[in-house]
Amino acid sequence: MDAYNTFKEWQAKGVVTPLDDCEVGKTYNVLCIWGKLNNRGWYPVIPFLHRDKDFFNLDHYHNETRFLSEEKRISLNCDNRTASVIDPDNKVRFGKMAVRRMKCVSSEIGGLPLVAAGKRSLMHPWFEKMEGKPCKGKRCPHQGSNMVDRGHGLLECPLHGLFGDAKTERIISRDKAIKKLQKLATV
């Protein structure tokens, strides 16, 4: 099943998904996994267990960054826009899963860090391979997730950070999209 339909199923259960707009300061039902090591506690995840054969062959979740506290971001070594991988089969680091009430601390959801623009990563060739693919109806061509409107004609997948052009509904260069967002942020 694709991400979009999985999100719809979780929404029907009253759990927040990337399809939902969340208001900072309000509390919501969020799927979480228990972290066992350094920073014990509940880690919010986007409710979509999936495997990315293009990167690594591992079932995983991504952090639900709108509910990830500063303390948890530091423990996962990520900024407020980084969707770290949560491997539910890593029983050393993670325990049970549950739906928990959590406060929304950021309006920014998922994606990958803007600071990564221009830096080569293991995912860079994959980003380039995806350029030009259609994202009709604001749906990511990779896992079928909804794409978040970043404004200025840009869409972004909250799972892996692909960017799309809202007008053409096609995946565009990640580096060019991030540079545009960085430039707009300094204006």
C-alpha cells in the first residue's frame, strides 16, 4: 500500500499523518516508538512503515518532526526538518510502539535538512534519477506520499525530501529548490 492510503487509514483511527495541518502548541494523537538508549522516551514517527530498496533494504519509519522536541532532535543528531530513520526491528535502541498525545512544537514536517544543499550524499544520485518524474495531485512518485506545499511554487515530500514544481507537477532538482528556499529565507 502506498503512503497516502496508509495515512488515510491512520487518520480514520484519529492519528496525525502528513495529511493533517497541525497547530503549534496543540496536542494530537501521534504514533510513537519507545527509545531505550541515551535519551529514553517516546519518539514520534510518521505512520508509514516502508522499505527503500534504492537506499538500504531496511523496514523503517521516519520521525514526525512536528512533534520532535529539541532534546530528541539532539539525541538523534538532526535538525528540526530532518526525518531520521527509526528502525523498529532494532530492539537494542527501540521498544514498543503506541499512540500517544503529543504537543506540536513545529509547523515544519519531515523532508531532509536544507543545510544539505550542494553536499553529495548517498541519496544524491537517487534525487537526480527522480528529476522529471510526475507528482500529479501533489503525490510523490516514490512512495505515494502527499507532498507538502512549501510556498513559492515548491512541493516537498515529507518522507525523503524530493521537491516538485507545483505548476508543472514534476520532480525538480533538490539543490535548486533548497537554494531557492535558502535565498527566500535571507530576504
